[in-house]
Amino acid sequence: MRVLALLLALAASQAGARARDLGVPFEGKPGPLNAISDVPGVEVGQKTLIEGSNVRTGVTVIFPRGHANPKPVYGGFFDLNGNGEMTGRAYLEDFGIVQGPIGISDTNAIGQVYAGTQIWSSKTFGVATWPVVAETWSGYLSDIEGFHVTPDTATSALDAAKPGAVEEGNVGGGTGMVCFGFKGGIGTASRVVSAGGASYTVGVLVQCNSGDRKTLRIAGVPVGQESAERWLPCFDPQLGKGDGDLKPCQADPSQQHAPPDQGSIIIVVGTDAPLIPLQLNRVAKRAAMGLARLGSYAGNSSGDLIVTFSTVPAEVNGEDQKRPSAITPVANAAINPIFEATVQATEEAVVNALVAARTMTGFRGTRIFGIPHDELRAILKRYNRLDGAAR
């Protein structure tokens, strides 16, 4: 009963919380929702698959202009570490355009999400689009070789797209993911900045499945080192039997260890600042710096891929791309606030994913613990980094 009470308390304490709710301090001014959907027109849709003890997966999609507007947007890309896959990269690199919605799911679901998006767009707009689809590996918690994500899963996520608040943690493509040795998943954040005399929003959404526990830093505090020997992932086949989530990990230390920096992270950065593709490539590189603030060194087995987009202009070079664009981009001399906002929002989006994610037991009894909120607050307070309003 004591184990049950502890697990239930841990789950309850994490439900619906975000990093700022716990007093984690961040720099910069967030938008009203502190989400990628603060960028006007952006919509997010998610479909979560949790079935039995072995299926922990799903799909997350981002529409730069909303689900009713098929017009492409200017885009950028950065490959921080290429142990992963993202479709549409050739089009991004040569034309600087994101042609359709951006989908994120499991490693073995790239094709299914791509097909589902093409089917959906063909039925909705009369022509199949070429989407950007990216992946991270959920093989610890989900039966990834079971190919549980189908084109219908993708169309369900597309149909669910809407503006407003974005659900975080164990949802959509992030359902089965692990982040810095804790339960990971979907996280988002935004910043409002002034650049060149105008106000713009920068929004970030991440699917975090990467990071090395020992290097994790939150608000500059070595949280990973402080929790290095606690709340470790448990690889215990017996957890998948009988009472499942209520069964504790085995006492054998060999059954508990933090995985290395592997599994990948996908970062999506959107803005309403008028930026040309070359500038969006530069923005994508700054998202990598937000990840580095958390202690990531982009490990060899982690696919760390970043896609960016701007919702301005409303039409990219005309439908046939034969007309010149009327865009007047932000001057490079004035772009620094957008770079800084990207770093800040990326850092917070990952922490939001960690805070929102809840302890999960899945495939072959693997259990990944959500970062304990009370312990995180205690560590930050010990280093005098807990936000004053939350003390």
C-alpha cells in the first residue's frame, strides 16, 4: 500500500503542471499561452495511443497557418546530429519552404504519418501535400516493431488540430519518450520580442527523447547530478505482469540505470517575424543552443533535428512560385532578439516537457519516472534558483 500511495501521489503532483508553476526561473517574456500556438495562425493536433502494457505512442502535428490554410511557409533547417530522420529536407534546403503540416511521431512511423498526411490533404484540399515528418525512438516504453501508428492515427491528429493551449508530456508523438533519463515527451513555450521596431512572437514545440541524466541542468542548476542515483529508469520484465504500475522495481541495481544520450529530439520553431529562409536556418541553429543550456552534448545516437518557419508573408512567391515575394525581412542587424528568444523558448519547452510528463510503465515492464516536482523545487531552492514568487 505504501508503494501504491507514493506512486499515486507522484502522478497526482505532476498532473497539469508547467515549469513556471513550480518556480523554475526563465528569462524573457512569454506569450499569453507560453506555447507555439501564441504565433498567430498556428494550430497543434495530437493523437495518443496507449493500449495494454506495450503500446505507448502517437502523433503530434503543427499547422503553421492552421488546418484550413494549405499555403506553404518559408522554412529553415538545422541538423545538429543526424542520427534521425526528417522528410522534406531537400525541399527545405533548396527552396526554403515547408510545404505542408509538420508531423512528429515514432521512428518506425515516418512513412505512415507521411501517407496519412497526404491522404488527409488530398481529401481536404484536392491535392496531396508534401509534409515535413520527423521521428524520435520510443522503444523503451512502446513496442516500436509492432507498427501501431497507422495513416489513420495521423489523420486523427490532423483532424484534432486547433488553436489555443497545447497539451504537454505523455501525449501525441511524445507518449513513449524519455528525456534526460526522466519521462519526456511534448513541451512548448514562447517569447514576445521587439525587433526592428516591431513586436513579434517566437514559439517552440519539442518532442524530447534525448539527453544524458548526469549532465541535465535546469535554470543553470545541476539537477541531473543531484538526482543521479534516484528515480532511475527501471528495466524489469516483472513490472509488466500482474499489478503492473503498482509493482516496485526490483532491488537489484543492475535493473536500474539511466540510458545514454540517445533517442533524439525534434525542435519546431515558428514565428510571425518576416524572415527569409537563410535567416530561418540561422534561427534553427540557435534552437540548438537552447538545448545546450540544458546540458545536452548531442550524443552520437541522438537525432537532434530542428525545423523553423515564418508565417510571413501570407503567400510564398505566389502559388506557382513564379512571382517575387513582397516580404521585407527583419534586417540582420536587428535579428538578435529573435535569436535570443529562440534559445530561451527552446530551453523552457524542454523543461515543460519534463515537468508535464508523468511516470509511465510500458513495454516489457520498463518504467520511466517523471521528474519529481517537490524534489526539483528543493534542488533549485538549495542553489537559490527557485523563483521568489513560488517559494
